[in-house]
Amino acid sequence: MRRDARRPLRTGLLLGGCGALLAGCASMPDSGNLESVDASQRPDSQSQVRVYALPPREGARPVEIVQGFLEALTSDDPQFTMARKYLTKSASKVWDPEGSTTVLADARTRTRATRATRPTAAAASP
């Protein structure tokens, strides 16, 4: 009887330990240096998944425009042609998707937490 009483305790401790271990592995870094990483270039014959963006629909609500733009950013188009269709003509001409990334600390108040820019040739030289 005593042996059966310990079993739930061991199982609980084991599951709790595994959960804590997995939680520690799934954290997002919040500091460190930014490094440019080139996408791996594979021939199309080796690619298993292709992502195609959809254009904005006529009469879309603002939230649908934002969601469509964010989804279009994940497509396989290196020129972001479909994502640019979600922007105004003037914004599309000047938008450089690789120029910078802004992470908002609080989207409700649009407080900027981090701004990372692509290094320029002048900044990279000693």
C-alpha cells in the first residue's frame, strides 16, 4: 500500500520537472547583438513549401489590411511585391523592408522599445 502512495507524487514531480525544463528552453532573447543572417538558398526543386501572399480585397477594413500585410511579409517573394500592395503608393516607393525593425513595448501607446537598423558601409568601416 505504501508503494502505491508514492507513485502519484513521483509522477507529479517528474511532470513538473519536465515542464520547468521545457519552459526554460522556450524563451525569447531580450538582449544581445544583432547579426544579419542570409536565408539559405535552395533550388526550387528542393523546396517543399512555397508561400504565396494574397492581395488586399476591395473594401477591406483596416484590421484586415494590417493582417494581410503581415501575412504577405511571410511570403517567398524577396521583393515583397504583394506586401507593397497593402501600402499607399508613396509608402510603397520609400519602404525598405530590410532597413530597420521597430519593436513596440506597448502597442496600445506605441512606445518604442527597440529600434534596430541595418549597418551601413560607413558604419561598418573602422
